[in-house]
Amino acid sequence: MNHYSTGVYLVGFAAQILFSARLLVQWIKSEKVKRVLTPQLFWELSLAASLLMFLYGWLRDDFAIMLGQTITYFIYIRNLQLQHRWKRLPSAFRIFLILFPFIAIYHGFNNGEIDTLRLFANKDIPLWLLLWGSLAQIIFTFRFVYQWIYSEKIKDSHLPFGFWLLSLIGSAMILIYAVIRLDPVLFIGQMFGFIVYIRNIMLGRRQHKDTP
């Protein structure tokens, strides 16, 4: 697919708006108390954005994007559980959220070889770029694996210093990928995130120094 419709980009930008909104909410709340906070709305917006971004990756024939969202999707749900927010959602909505990735994957590969070639033999994404993008997404999304392990250890949803450091590294790699792919959705989303990641690293270091 060489040409992508306006509708496809609208899905991607909607996802990035939600991703940016979660960072903005987290940033504002953290600035008020001068320490890193993890509000419930951060995870709710993350889940909604991830759903849309997975769809965008599928529409763009971009396996790297789909891979990144698949890794983090259920971590968002787990953090909502840790914050005792998950069970407050309607049961039907929770079932839909859990089943969505499986339905999407089944639908995406139900044509067998055709869809496999579309994702892994896309002439618009050479193998080296696919590998770079996948590695970037793995590093970028590993921040949530790290955050999940950390939160499970302390039995509370928290965004530690390492989360923001991995965010910065992964974001830089995705920016390079976005430039080569000529993907405005990824580029704009990551540019905004850069500022928030750096600021949270600064707040985290200050908080660590102030802790006796």
C-alpha cells in the first residue's frame, strides 16, 4: 500500500492525541507536587490510545507499530487493576477490551499468506528498517515491562526513573524510524514525548536527592 487515506492518518493522530494527553495529565499533576505521580487517567488514556494505535499499525501495514502495542496493552490493564480502577468499568466493556487484541490478530491473519506478506514483505519497509523499527518498539515498550515488574514488587502503580530513561532512548530510535518512513503520526507524537520524558527524569533525580 503506497497511498494512505486521510482516514488512516486520522486514526493515528487520534491515538497520538490520547498518548500525548496522558503525558500532559501526568506532567501537570507531577509539577504541582514536584515529584513523579502516576494518575489513574494515565492508564485509562493509555489503553484507549493503544487500541487505536494497534489499528493504525495494521492499516499502515506496519508490524513494528503493532508489535509495540501488543506488548503494552495488557500491562495497561494490569496497572488499572493495581489502582483498583479496572473493576469499576462496565463488565461488557472489560470483556471487549480483553478480547480486542485477539479479534484483531485473528482478523489480521485470517487471509494466511496474503496478510503475512503484507506485513513482513512490505516493499515500503525494507528488512533492515523493519528490524530497526521493531527493536525501537521493543525498547520503547520494555519501559512498561520494567514499570510492571517494579509496580508488582511494591504492590502499587508507579513510574520509576528507569521508565523515563527507557522512554527517552526508545523515543529517539522511533523518531529516526518515523523520519525514514515519512510517518507524521509517529514523528509528532514522539517529539512531544521527548519534552515530558526529560522533565520527568529531572523531577525523578530531584526526588531521589530529596529522599533521606
